[in-house]
Amino acid sequence: MSTPPPKQPGNLPSKNPNSTNPNRPFKPNTQPYSSKNEDEEDEDAAALSENYSDTDNLQEPTEEIVSPRDAIKIGIPIGDINGVGIEVILKTFADDRLLSLCTPVIYGSSRVLSYHRKVLQLPDTPYHLVTDALKAKSKVLNVVNCWNEEVQITIGRPNPAAGQFALRALDAAIYDMQQGRLHAIVTAPVNKNVIHDSKTPFYGHTEYLAQKANTPHSLMLLVNDQMRMAIVTNHLPVSKIAGKITEDLIYNKLVILNDSLCRDFGFNRPRIAVLGLNPHASDEGLIGNEEATMITPAINRALQHNEFIFGPYAADSFFGSGLYKKFDAVLAMYHDQGLIPFKTLGFGEGVNFTAGLPFVRTSPDHGTAYDIAGRNLANESSFRKAVFQAIDIYYNRLNYKDMYANPLQRASSALIAQFADETIAPDDEN
């Protein structure tokens, strides 16, 4: 069975969100790395640690929750304590202008934060210790201590305990989010293997958060200045990809992607490209048949939600020809098919967003980077953009909710979209 050639998109107008990013880079301290251990921490860090509160003993939910229009509270689990996560967090919030846009709540350990700051020779950062996000103060870093135990820190090298500490911080942030105490979560990098080896099944933040939120379908969506890249199958061995992909799975991912582009990014009728699975998108059935039996039927089903979904495209020529520039988002079939072009075009500048969750979650597009950890070499740009992206998405969701609660505003939006459809044909290439 041959696969029909994909439809070509026109230059349809679409709405892009305005970023609040002041875009001022922070210049890190470049003095030599100072090798010290946790026994040499500052006395002030030791004093702060007396107020530790174990996540198992977090207070029961109170009636008070954060208002949607409060200064946005962002929960930040510190991730792997031996990687660059803490470094990029501290560097990001060294620009205190960001504290006027959000109230950060860091989940982890004030001792660990102080130790990293001293090793990296970063400027002193005052912390406000709290037991949960409800008690967070604005215009300052807030810290929730998630464990009482002494921590072995081996910067630049993984150790088994680090996985459990990273998971405790993540669970504490999720708990506060579920209690209505946070507006968004921005996760720092973790080592999946270290967590998995600690007897807790863990294949990545995306899968773990979806499970905790009891969400059957979520979507990994990578965002940078060049594109938005969504993935059908996340962290999966290549040998299992073809067996995992089904028409229903592709359809569900397309529905989540379309809804997210409208609700989270402010588009009216987003243009979505779908990539094929096989080389040359099966070359009309000569190289596999998934395009004809799964991908094209899924696209046809999704057209009821959005008529501007096109594909399947051969991945190599799609990116090589620059065709991706005509679309608001791309749906790739598997991890490397989407992330290789995404990171080639903007490595270190992207944001990972989990679409389909009942709350906002973003992260930087890099990992723990053990090879440069503790040396003051980590670039905080991606983490900073993850914070800005979380803020933008949160307020886009509020605006979307307000618009659809107002019938007149919704009707006006529909008329504008209809006018755009009538004045510019979908196949217009000019």
C-alpha cells in the first residue's frame, strides 16, 4: 500500500506568545575550582540546617492555597546533588530581576546549596527556610529541606544515595503542587540510572510526573527559538520503537500537542507537521508500511481537531530543506529523530515541557553534565529559559481559561480565525 504525498502548508498567520525574558546573561565567577568537602561548610549553613523538615512529615493541606493571580510560585527540585543542577539554579537567580517575576521554592537541602555555592565560589545567596511553599516569601530564594541525613557529595561522580535524595526533592515538590501551593515546577537534571538503581522504577521526569498526576497520556515537548518538537515515544530502546507505535498512540499525541499549542502557547489554529517512521517515509511502501497503516490514519482522525496537520514527512529532507520553518510544531516518532535536529539547531538553549499534565512542568534540555560539575563552567541559559517558559505557559493557561469563560471573547477569536482561513489559502506558498 502506497503512502500519499504529504500536504504542503501555506503561510497561515498564527499567534506567538510574548516572552517576559529580560535576556540578560549572568557572568559567572571564573576563579579556580576549590576542592573542599562537606565537613568544611560555612557555620551559617550548619545553623540553617537545624530547621530541616522531612518530606514524610509535611503538614497536612490547609484551606489556604495560592491564588492564580498571586506572584507565581515555582517549585524547583534540586536534582542530582553531584551534577550541575544546583550551579545553574544559583546562577539563574543571581539575576535578582527574576525574583520580581516569580517566587522560587527550592526543594532539597540548604547545606547542599551552601556547599555548592562555596565550591563554585559564587556570590553569597540568602535563603529563607520554609516547611512548604505556602510559607514562601517573595523576592528571595526559599528552601524546603527534604532530608535530615548527612549527605555524601561527590561532585562530578554519581553515587547511589544521590538518586534517592533527588527523588525526595521531586516528590516534595509534587506534593506541594498537588496541594495547590505552587503554580509550576521547574526540575533540575537527574541521573535516571542512579534513581533506577536505588530500587525505584524511574525512566525520566516525563513518565514519573504523568504517573504521579494519574495522567494516562502526556507528551514530551521541546521548545527553542527555532521549533517546537514533540515525541511520540520517549525513552525507549530503538529495537522496541516499531512495536510501541500504534495509530491510537500517534492520534493521542497529536490531540495533546494541538491542545497544548492552543492552551499553553496561545495559537488559534497551529500548523503541525508529522514525521514518518521509516527512511524516506517508507518511499510509498517500499521501506515499511507504518506510514500507510498507522501514521496517515492517525493524522486523518486528528483533522477533526485541527485541519492544519500535515504529513507524514521524510525526516531527513524535512529538516535539510528547512521545511520545519513553516510549522508551529513537529511530531517525531522517536526520541533521537526529534532531538538530534532540535539540539543541533539550538543546543543548550532549549526547554523541555511536559504537555498534558494538570500542572506546568518545564526543565532545561541538558543532563547532569558530571564532566563539568563543580568547576563553574555550566551555562545556566537553558535553565533560565525553563523558568521563563514556565511563567509564560502558566499565564497563557490563565488567559485561555478566561477567554473560554467569556463567550463574547471566544466568538471574537473564532471570527478572527475564520477571517484568516478565508483570506489565505492553505496551499499558498507565498
